[in-house]
Amino acid sequence: MSRVCQYSGKHPSTGNKVVRRGKAKREGGIGQNVTGITKRRWKPNLQTIRVIEENGCVHRIKVCARYIKAGKFVKAPRGMRNVKPVSA
């Protein structure tokens, strides 16, 4: 299961969790000492929602919460099935 937003391309980013010991010099101590560094990940806030496209098709997609709040697409109402367009 990939953790990537299908609209913005947002994906997990990596970094370090740094554990320090001691009091900072600006607070009156003699300085801080790094006692441990471990890898960590920041995961995007992805939600699976049902979206209506322009032609009436309903799809499930994974989208970050920022795009849902911004109203970038139309959510499908509950109970709506995939309706095929009628050709004239």
C-alpha cells in the first residue's frame, strides 16, 4: 500500500530524531550533549475518498487532507454507483 497522494504527489519524508541531555548555555547551563540519533518518518495525512469525475465515473482515490479541505474535487454522495455516460 503506497502512501502517496494521487493529486499532489505528497509522500513520506525522512529525518532524524535527536535526543539531547543537559541544559542549554542560553539557559545558564554548560551546554547540551547529543546522546542518541534515530531515523524517523513523517507520513502525510492521506484519506481514501470517492470522487466523481466530469464524465460521471466514481473512483476511490487517496488524497491528502489539505486537498480535501481546499475543495479541489467533488466527492461522490453515499450510495452513488458508477454511472456510465449515455452516448447519443
